[in-house]
Amino acid sequence: MIAVDAMGGDNAPEQIVLGSLLASRLGISIKLFGCKETIISILDKNDFKWKKYDISILDADQIIGMAEEPVNAVRKKINSSIVKAIQSVKQKKCKAVVSAGNTGAFMAAASLILGKKPEINRVPIIGVLPIKDKKKVLCLDIGANVDCKPEYLVQFAYLAKEHARNVLNLDNPRIALLSNGHEEGKGNMLVKKAYELLKKSDLNFVGNIEPYSIFNYYADIIVSDGFSGNIFLKTIEACAQNFITQNYEIGKDGALLLGVKGIVVAVHGNANAQAIKNAIILARNTVVYEENFYGVCEKSIDRTITKDI
Amino acid sequence: MIAVDAMGGDNAPEQIVLGSLLASRLGISIKLFGCKETIISILDKNDFKWKKYDISILDADQIIGMAEEPVNAVRKKINSSIVKAIQSVKQKKCKAVVSAGNTGAFMAAASLILGKKPEINRVPIIGVLPIKDKKKVLCLDIGANVDCKPEYLVQFAYLAKEHARNVLNLDNPRIALLSNGHEEGKGNMLVKKAYELLKKSDLNFVGNIEPYSIFNYYADIIVSDGFSGNIFLKTIEACAQNFITQNYEIGKDGALLLGVKGIVVAVHGNANAQAIKNAIILARNTVVYEENFYGVCEKSIDRTITKDI
């Protein structure tokens, strides 16, 4: 079952509930967290047969706004939809959680409630950049940590390596640093120091990558601080929309938080129903990947389901 | 007369000399710096009538390589084409200088020989981003200073404002900070501190701009450190080439160094003849703009000449 924060995001609850409905029609079990009455009225309005799908609702009467200070909001609003949804994962009632709400609050709540992996200082967000020939490149941090120390970037690389096994089916992914030139010695102080650390590590570090080369598949994983990574990915999205009016949205369909003890998918605040549906599928697929890897395969879930969408 | 470093760049001297030839055919006076014999043989090979254009050559027998440590190279190789070309501007024999060589060395030589404006700590590179409806946005720093202090960004904003009067014909351009979100409070530590300083300044500061909004013309000038700015512009170029195979190269045609006492145009290392020609035109136009503004109009140069190209 996937926990969905029905009240978070610019288009909540309408688009969140609709997206959940779309996902549930694919056979995914969903628990919606938020104002029960409102959620039911949206479901009734859009699909009078919604009860035949596996959708349940947990009433949560508080909402954390998009502009609230994250940590305080999480500590005070213990009955908020975000907090309740994450708690359901902690309590193993749900296997993953999805929210389009206040990203800072969502990340803070995920770190506080689920806990960080012990070897990690910061929790990064990882996104998938689709390139030519259906190849995929994992990018992190794409927005969680705008100021990083060199060792964080190394930690991000290890987290991404582990994740690449699931998503890219690669055991030894090529890891590159986002930089202003491919040569060693290029980069700001952060990148230069991270370069030294990565070179000494046992990772398959292939050096710096500059944006000219991103579509050339020189790396499977691109590591950066959350500020540069965010500028990088948002620029790609802006260009895609400007040059080709093509839907090439990387973060909007949902991006995973790595380094927390649980599967947490953050969705862009202005997500519509389609993006929510895709984020729920990402959450569900990640559950399946991880359970398969750790040998707890859920046979009832068809891994190929996303092909039909 | 425009000084051109014939020996700098991946495609030097062939493409540099060819680009200079193209520019000279438009009526621009050019002085080429480099190995005289080689330059003459390239000119002879490509246009036996080259002597009817205003092309002169100054022999410079040293070359600063792309990988040399900038400041040392400039101090030691006083007969290099880069150093000689910049000296010709200092000595007022030429009005501007163009090089596709080692950017670090070119910048260092420009700062050392021409001198920085007194109010400036660092010399940024400014580029022009073409957006919809023939609008232009100035972006700086696009690569010169990868590690910046908040006050440098404010200095960049003032330099760009002055420059915008020439290039955009705007007296009070809208200045924005490149950031990971448009809201106040977004950004890394550098951006947050620069935001405070810019808010207090007398500039027309319009706040943060995130990449989603770059094509919406919310700002005339986008300020950033040289690392983020470089990632930003190179990503746009990479996307343009990947999505539409359209020639949308921002830095490659030449970008101006601001804050030095002279007109200095840096060209991307892999520039071809066309890019060199455009960089020379940029240099020439900047000369005309500045002379017009300061009342030293050179009547012999037709400002509309670029329209014919």
C-alpha cells in the first residue's frame, strides 16, 4: 500500500486525489491522508465506482502550508497529512509515501520520523534524466541540499550507486561530478575537493562531466550539490518546454529521497493528476525493486504494469 | 582596429585566420598576432586578394597552450600572441582584442596588462542569451570566477547595468539572481547573502529567477557565480543541440570580459571561423557603442553592418 498526502501541493486535494484514482485503477493499493470528507466528495464526483478499487482514507485534519518553516511545522502539526502519511510507513502500514507538499517539511518529516541511514549527513533527492536510446542518467542532489560539503557529495555517490542497482540494473555505475569543464582541476572549490575524495574511493568515478556531454551517456550517475543540480535540471526542463513544447519534466513526476529508512517520493508542488499517478507508480516500483532485491518479492504486483500506461 | 590572437584555440591558427578574413571582408580593420609566416600562408591559400582588405600581421613567436597555468604563462611568455595582442590595446594601437585561447591566461593577461576597474574585485564574463521575440538577456558571470563572494555578485550587477546601456539600450535594466526558486529565501548561502545586498542597493533588483522562467523575460540581466552561470548556459546549449539540432550557442560566438580597462572578447576554445568572425563583430560593435556613448563616434564604421551578415 502506498501512502499519499492528499493535502500537499498547489493543486491539492483535487489533482492529488484524481492522480491516486488513476493509479488505483492500475491495481495499486493506496491510502490517502487528509480531510476525509473532501477526499470522498472528490472521489464520488469523479468515479462513482471508486470503492471497487483499493483506496482507503485516513483522516488528517492539519495541513502544512507551502511556505511554513519545515522543522517547526513538522514538530507542531502532528496531525498533518504529511506527518501521518510518513508515520504509516514507519509503522509499516504503508510501504512508501508520496507528497507534492512543502518539500522542506516533507524531507524534514521523513528524516525525523523514518530516520537517516547512519552513514549519511544529508538526505539528497535523486531524479532520472532520460537521454537518447531510452538510456537513463541518475542525477542527485537535485534540490534538497543547496550548501554541501565535499564529503556529502561522496555520500550521495554511494547512495546513488546502491539505487542504480535497482533502477538501472547496474552493479558498478559510472559516476561523474557535474562541473564547468571535464578536465581534472575544473570546478569550484566544492567540486575540486569532492573530485579528490571520489578519486580515492572505490567507486567507478569517471571524473567531471560538463553539460555539453550530458546527452552523450558518459556517466550513469551525475553528482552535484542541490543548488547546481537544481539549476541544471530546471534548465533542461525549461529548454525542453521552450524549444520543443515537449513534456520533458524530470522532477515533476516524482523524485526519490535517498538515505532515509523508507521509500519517500517528493513531487513538484504544481503536480497534476498525471504527475501524481506517475509518482505513485515510481513509489510502487521502488517497493517492488527493493523487495525483489532483498528477497521479499510480492508476486501479486506485476512489475511490467507501467508498460501499459 | 581589432587585435586578434591568431594562435589561441583548438582550431588555431587556420580557423582564426579564416574568421578574421571573413570579418575583414565586412570592412573591419584587423591586426593578427602570431606566427607571421603561417598566417600569410593561410591567407594566401584562402584568398589571394587578401591584401586588399585591412589586415595586418604582428609576429609573435610564443604560444600559451590551453593547459598552461595562466598567471605564470602570461608573466613568462611576453612574446606570446595573447600578451602582444592585449598590449596593442593598452598602447591604443588596437581598440579591442579577441582570443579563443586559454581563457584563464587571456583573462589574467587582460587584468594584468589593461588593469581592472578600481571598484571591482573580479573580472566576470558576460554572455547574451537570446530568448523569444528577439529579446536578449545578459548573463554573468558565465565562467570566469567559479568561487564568488556575495559582494562580487553585486559588482557584477553594476558592471552589467553599465553594459546593458550599450547592448540593450536600457538605462535601468531589471536585475535578477539565478536561483533554485523565485521566492526570497531560496538559494544557497552565496545567493541569500547577495540577495540582501542587492535589495539594499540602488539597482533595479527584481529578486531571484529560476531556470523555468528564463525564457519569460522577467529580467534583463541574470547574475550568478561563474560556476552556476557556466552550468546554466552550457546546459541551455546542450539542450538546444540535443532537442532541435539548432545552432544556439551563447558563449561560442564570443563573450565580453567586464571590469577591465579595455574591450576584451573571449571566444570558446573550439571556435570555428564563423564564431571568430562573430566575436570580431561583437568586439567592433562594442567599440562603436562605447565610442558613441562617450562621444567619440567613429563615423567611418557603419553600425548597421551586422544586419547584412
